[in-house]
Amino acid sequence: MKKLHLPFHGPGTTARFSLLLAMFWSSVVSIEVFLVPFLIRSGLSPTQAGYVMSAIFLVSIVSQPLWGLLCDRSGRHRAIVAGCLTAGGIVVLVIPVVAASFLAVVGLGMLYSATANSMPGIMDSWIMRERSLHGKVNYGVARAMGSLGYALTSVVMGRIYDRVGLGLNFPVYAIFVLSAVFVALTVRTSGRTVDSNSGHADATPRTAFPKHDAPAPLDERGGGAELIPAVHDTGVATLARAVLANREYLWFLVATTGVIIALRATMTFLPLLIYSVGGTNAHVGLANSVSAGSEIPFMIAAAFLVKRFRPRTVLLASMFVFVIRVGLLAFVGSPVQLVLVQLLHGPSFGVFLPSAIYFIDRIAPVQFKTAFQTLAPAVFFGIGSVVGSSIGGAMVDQIGLLSLYRTAPALILVSAMLFGLTVVAPHRRPGATGSPGKPV
């Protein structure tokens, strides 16, 4: 009798990862959407709230790539994800107890940063690893389900918090994050891959790209493969040399960090902008729900987009959409208008994130796949969020909320132009690499 293969059957299925990301990103709503309003209502100033958000992203600048390096060396993605999410859940439950103490909240934010907040890159890399091993895990679909969880939780909890208060925010976080831990522990991984053509086990991971996009060690464009020794050498010094030798990766980090500085500054204080035009917590939840929901079709379409137009080109296009999206926020006059602007989150962030994942997978040395995937968000989400939240809070206090939203688009535009000139344009010149005149 033929064995029935259910969606949750087998190692590292799309369904399991979809549920994992849905639970995880549902938990993130508590921190990214409702923490700042809670802290300000608890007595902290916008500047202090901005510093708290900076602390939340600060430690992950170091911890995220270290967790990634540990995953590369041990292969224990599941155990690391489960342990860090559990620790993060405990830390977040303590925040409302000490909410009036700025230093205490900063300290807890740093602990959360080192644990749960360091996991998105690890989970993304885990999915890409299973995708290369088994070929049946769809990152775009899994990440889209994360966006769906974020969207539904935002709109539902926004309405509930208007009725019962923001104190419920923290138990809700714990419930979602512990659910994510449970799902993570059900994922079964394997060290072997199956050749889809022959059906036999193979030790070599499958590529997620067409032949001309196959991930490869560093070449003359990245700075020289001679810097990368055998695959088993995954030390910190070798990783550092690999990063510094890869010019495309470095320019990518610089440009994306500029984008995220502006984005984080504006998104951290989006609840205040909503309140300023007459909105409530329900509108805060709805705005975030619409933005997350708008990601879903773009996340699902990501695999097609990067194969059709190449990851670097898709990334550049998403950056220009960011300019429009953030720029429009300075002109909204009602909660409804602001919610409508959030629809642009899909073609901006919903395209930016998966194309960045595919781009990194394309250019990363094979022995540092996870390290490169986790270092990148540690830099652009970590440094970008620290700087953006801090500057954003100071700007709100010193020159006003609208000035922040009028300034941020310029930084995104400069960053997009930098990425276009340093990463995209060189590959459109005839003979840059590959066949003459063929973009890569």
C-alpha cells in the first residue's frame, strides 16, 4: 500500500516552516508594533523609547552572525532556534514589571536582542539549507505565511488592546513564541539530498538557481577564491577574510543599511503618526496588518522574480519603491490614507527581503552560507535599526514627527543609487562577467 504523504510529513517541509514563521512573526508584532506605545504610556519619552528599540537590535549585530557561525559548524539550527526563542519569551514577560525603569528595559531589550531577535536570519538560512538539501522547501511561501501571521495578529490584537489595554501584549508574545518553539522541535532535518533526476542520495546540495546563477565560492568579482580554504574551514578569521574579499557583499551591506536606517526610523514611530492623524490602537493594528498582508503575494512570487530578473535587479527595484512608500507618509491626513500607503509595503519590503536572501545565497561561499545570511541582517537590520531608532527618537523630540518623515526618503534614494552603481550597473556592462553583453 502506498504511503500517504501529508503536508507535514517528512524532513523540513514547506508546511512546517510556514507554521514556524507564522508563529514567530505573530510574536514579533508585540515588539515591533506595540512596544513603543506601551513604553511611552508607561512614562518613557520618545527618545528613551527609541533607545530601547536601539538596544533591541544592538546586541544582535554581534549575536546573530555568531549564532550563524555556530549553525554552520554544528548544523544544529533546530536546537539553537528553540533555545533562543524560549529565552526570549521569558525575557519579554519581565518587561511590563520594570517598564517605568529606562535602564532595566534597555537591559531586557539587549537580552531579547541576543536571543529571540537574532533568530530571523537563522530561520531563513535553515530554510535555504533544507531547500538545497531536499529541493521541496519553498522559502517564498514559508515567509509569506509569516507575513500572514503578522498581519492577522496585528489587526486582531490592535482591536483587543483598545478594549483591555496594552499590558496583555506580553503574555500574547509568550504564547506565540512558545508555539514557534513547539513547531521548530517538530522539524526533522537530514544531511543528505535526493537527486530529483535519479532518485538517489547525493552528498552535494542542489542549487536553487539556474546554472548561470548557481552559488559559487568567491571569484574575481568577489575578491579571489584563493582566500577560501577547504569547506571544513569555518573559523572566524576565515569568515572575516571571506566577507572583506567579497566586494558585492560589502556594497550590499552599506546600501541596505542606509535603507533600513530610514525605514526603521519611520516605522518605529508609525504608531505616533497614526495617533497624530486621529487613529487608535485599532488603526495601528490595521496599518501593520495591511502592510504584512501586502507582502504575501510578493513573497510567494519572489522565486519567479529573481529567476526572471536576477536578485540584484529585483533588490534595486524594491529600494525605489521604498522611496515612494516612505515619502507618502509625510503627506497623510487621516488614518485611512495612512493604511492605504501601507499597501506599498508589499512591493517594497515584500520584494526586498526574499530577493536579499536569494542574492546572498548566490554570492556566499558554500561553507559560510548561514554566516553570510545572518551577518547581513545583523548589519542592515541591526546597525540600521539601532541608528534609525535612536535618530528617529531624537528627531521626533527635537524637530517634530513630520520632519522625520520628510527627511527619510532622501536617505533611501541615495542608498538605492549607491547599490545600483556598485552592484547592479557593473553586471550590465558588456563583458563584465560570463558571456559578453549578458547581465548576471
